[in-house]
Amino acid sequence: MFAEQHPEFSNLNPKAVVMDLALTYHPSICECVARALRIADRFHAHDYVIKSVQAIRKSIRSPLSPQAKP
């Protein structure tokens, strides 16, 4: 386990952790600093918002006539 290999993390007592949203990081964060609030870094939060807006835009645009699409 990560905490066993890095005991210095158990001495930390952060209130929040800014992190990448990749699922591979979550187990280590939960193990080492379970009480800390997890905050998505702005790059990944922005990326998720843009992807969601693009998906909505495409779903609304697809049934439109070719003249209405532009």
C-alpha cells in the first residue's frame, strides 16, 4: 500500500487536496488523507465542462435541418 511505502504522508493532516480526477489517484488519497476534501484541479474540471457542453451542443444540433445548423 502507498501509505506503508510513504509513512511521511500519515504525518500530514491536510484539510483539502487538489488533485487530478483520474481514478488511479483516488485509492491513494483515500488511504493517506481520507478526511481531506478532494478538489478537482481547474484543468480537469474545465475539460469535463467543455466536453459536456460539446455533447449537449451536438445532440441539439443533429436533428436540425442543414439550413438551421450554421
